[in-house]
Amino acid sequence: PHQSRIFSGMQPTSDSLQLGNYLGALTQWVALQEEHDAIYCVVDLHALTVSPDPSVLRDRTRRTAAQYLAAGVDPERSILFVQSQVPEHAELAWLLSCHTGFGEANRMTQFKDKSGKHGTEGTTVGLFTYPVLMAADILLYDTTLVPVGEDQRQHLELTRDLAQRLNSRFGPDTVVVPEPHIVKATAKIYDLQDPTAKMSKSAESPNGLIELLDDPKVVAKRIRSAVTDAEREIRFDPEGKPGVSNLLTIYSALTGREIPALEADYAGKGYGDLKVDLANVVVDFLTPFQARVHGYLSDPASLDAVLSDGADRAQELARGTLERLYDRSGL
Ligand code: ADP
Ligand code: NA
């Protein structure tokens, strides 16, 4: 029995996570594992929806896990595993898909966004049922809290609707209805070249991205080239000065210094000074982070052993939930 259980995951869809994933998600995961029973997953089944090259996917799955570890996810304290190693995810997704209305799934706006460009004729059923697999990920572990960004709110609502449906059909103790955990203090990081768009690993151009595994020289150059504004004042004003505010957010998040203190430090100084100092702050963070990632990647046998141990522990929990649901479903 646990008071609260956290589940979260990221797709292994790129070689490197970006700074927004780190500041917006991974640092929260690391903090949450102190107080909660936490399960962190590399959701490789979800990544199949973008038809990755098999060897690229396998490599990115390991790299993503190594970045979780380097950020401080502790595999002793938390469960860290790869989704496809616990087949109960796919099994529960099927069961849930038989309780999901077609119209209900069809209202998911992320599917419309992701398939929109090509029209539904050119897309896959997997992309369409992605939110059902996500619901399975969460419900398998009797999750109480799901740390998510605003973009995942609708998918979590579907998860809650499905959970309530199962409970009214099969009994109130069938599954736990999870709550979203939208972390308010979380830094939202914006693209360096378009500071009104969120930084994303799927951005069209890499120039506004800070990738955690990029060459520090490239990162420093991107920070020095960040878009600011025509004023000279270093002031936190996300509406009026999104570029400068984004730089201050990153600076504050990586150093722990409050933004007003940073504004005071830079009173009378120029944007160039801020950028040079921030580039140093980011490089000082990235250098040891990358060394840790490369340490994990240079010993794939140990990394695989950590993941396989995590999968065993996850499966034990998942099996119990799935058996309960199979039994109540007449299977
Ligand atoms: P990406 O857009 O880089 O592909 P994902 O959609 O896979 O990111 O999100 C993975 C996690 O990182 C989520 O918890 C999401 O809320 C968080 N995240 C992604 N981008 C940012 C950002 N720019 N700022 C803060 N958090 C972010
Ligand atoms: Na994404």
C-alpha cells in the first residue's frame, strides 16, 4: 500500500532531450521521488507511432534512460524501466480500447494536430489510439498522481473517464482514478529563436534548442545568438520581453538564484553580458551531465541490467492490475 504513486514517461524520439524536458520534467521527477513512490518509464511503444528506424529507436531508448539517470532518477528509490519490456502495457491498452468510444477518441486534439498535415488517410491507427495506451500506462500502476504538462491535460481526462467507467462497470475498487499533477513552479522554457514557442525536441530548426547532449560550444553559440528585443534593459517581463525573460528563467532554474536578484546583478549591463554569463552557466551544467550520460552509455550491460531489474519490479505491479481486470472482464 502506498499513499501516492507517481507515473511519468517520455518518448525516445530523439538522441538528446532538450533543456525544457530537463527543467520542466526531469528535475520535478527527481524531486518527487523523494516523497513519493515513483515509476519512470521510457515509452518506446509510443515512439513506434512515428515509424522509427529500428536500430535508431533501440539506441534512443538507451540514451533516454541514461539521461533520466544522469538527471538524478534513482533506480533504487524509483522504478525505472522500458515500456515494451512489460507486455502488460499493450495488453491493458487492448482492454481499454474496448471501453473507449470512437467519438471520444476522435475528440483528442493532439491526434488532429499530429495527423492533420497528412489527413487521417495517411496516418496510423496507432497514432489514433495513442491516448488509450497512455491510459494503460497510468492505470496499470494504480497511479494517483501524474506529473504532466498542460498539453497532456486532455489525455489525462480521458484516462480518468476510462477509470471511472471501469469502476462503475466492474466495481468501485477496480482501478485508481489518477489526478493530474501540474507543477506550477516548473519553468516553462521557450525556443531561443522564437521565445513565444515552447522549446521542443521536435522543433523544425535546431537553432533555438538547447540539447542536453550537444557540443557545449554549439550550445554557447546558440545562447549568444538568442533573440531578445530592441531595448537594453534586463528585466523579467514574459509578455513584453519574452526572449530576455526566457534567458532569466533558465539562469534562475540552473543556479537557484531568484530572478529579482539576477535583475539587480545585471542593472546597467547589456544583453551580451547576460548571454555570455548564461552560456557559462549552461556549459557548467552540461559538462558533468554529459560525462554522466556517457558513463552510463559506455557500459550498456550495466544499463540494461538496471532497466531489466526495473522491468521486473514494474511487471509485478502491472500483472496484479491486469489480472484483476481480466478476471472482472470474464477472461
Ligand atoms: P518535446 O516537445 O521536447 O518532444 P515532450 O512533449 O516529449 O517534449 O515532453 C516531455 C516532458 O517534458 C513533458 O513533461 C513536458 O511537459 C516537458 N516539456 C517539454 N518541453 C518543455 C518546455 N519547453 N518547458 C518545460 N517543460 C517541457
Ligand atoms: Na513531443
